[in-house]
Amino acid sequence: MANDDTALQTQKNPARTASALYAASLAAILGVLLAEFFVAYELLLSQPNHAPGLIRETYAAMLVGVAVLAAQAVLVYAGLLRPVRENSLEIARLKVSLDLHCHHDELTKVLNRTAFDQMIVRELEGLKRYGAVFSGIMVDVDGFRAVNESLGYEAGDHMLFELAQFLKQRIRKADCIFRWRSGRFLILASGIGSEQAAFFADKLRGLVAQHRFHHGGQISVTLGAAQAEAEDSPEAFVARIKAALSRAKDEARAAKAAPGAEPARSA
């Protein structure tokens, strides 16, 4: 608590100093203006025939007043306005940092579940009100536990980060990718239905299979896609995506058991 009080006092001191400087400059301006008035008044009373001198003295006093006003402007900016602007910039930076930590996954740097929970409500509302069609695609790394066990958790983390960035670069700008859990990601693909989402999922699966990751190996992923329905709740929508992913996994296992079969995709 003592440290907090000291920090608070330290923050107050610049403001107090700036206020004192502002008050002093204001007092100086008032003093100069009053002096100017009294000088002019005294000259007029005592030497009414010396108008040129009066003008010279008055002009000099006005120049001093202008100089003090300029000094005051500098003091106001330096002592009051600039700290306020700097504080505003710092607040904006902190808000961006807070948003980054609250809505982005720390490991993969893509959006997290919190961001998804907020966004899916808006997307479903847009579907109900305006018919804004969208689909969800869940990406699951095949055998992710084996990757961690064989290469180590650090290598697994690097692989997840690289995969997240790889997927992020290959979705459209209007789409969003979220870290779901462990080796799973969820993509919200706007403006496409179930058939297009299934095609998109199959394309992503092929691109990942061809990519060689920095740890020196290749991985495979299984994807499940589902189109959002107007009556969906967020939970119902996610449940249908997970069901599509489970079907895709079953089809992939069946394909492995039947040599020569094409890889499965499910929607």
C-alpha cells in the first residue's frame, strides 16, 4: 500500500507543478497588463504633452505582454497538454495490449475461445436478421500427442504456432481462425454454405499435407465442416461442427483400412 501511495504522489507532482506554472504565468500577465494601464494613465496625467513617449512606453509594455502570453502558451503545452496527450497514447497502447491478451491465444497468436464466444453471437444474429450465411470448419492435428511425445513439447508448440500462421495466411480476409484447444483450431468462413465449406476444408487438408514444417517433418489434419443454421445456438452450431469432425475421422480410418481409397472429407 505504501508503494501505491508513493506512486500516486509521484503521478500528482507533475500536475501540481504544471498548475503552479500556469497560475504564475497568469499572474504575470495580469501584472503586466495592470502595469501597462497605470503607466499609460500616469503619463497622461503628468505629461499630457508627451504623447510620443506615451506611445513608446505603451508599445513596449504591449510587447512584454505578448512575450509573456507566448511563454504561457509554451508552459501550458509543456506542462499540461503534452502530458495529457502522452497519457492518452499510453492508455490507447494499454487497451490494444489488453485486447491482444484477452482475445488472442498466447501460443499461436490467433484468436482464442473468448473471441469466438463473442463473435459467434454476432454472426448468428446476422444470420437470423439478414441471412448472412457462414460455415464453421474445425481443424484437428492427427496424432498431436504423438508429435509431443516424439519431438518434445517445445517442438509441438512451435509446430502449432507454424500451423496456425499457415492456416491464417490461407484463409480469406473475411474469415477468422481461433485456437480451440490442444491441436484443434476452428475457422469461421463467411458467405459460404456446406458444400463450399467442405471443398475449402479439403483444400486446406491438402495444403497442410504438402507443407514441411520447421521441425523437419510433415503432419496431417482432419477437418469437419458445418453450415450455420438460423435456429442454431452457439452450442448447437459447435456441436454440429464437432460431429462433422468425428465423421471425418471415422471416414479417414475407414480409408486407411481400404488401400487406394480417397481421403475423406465430411460436412
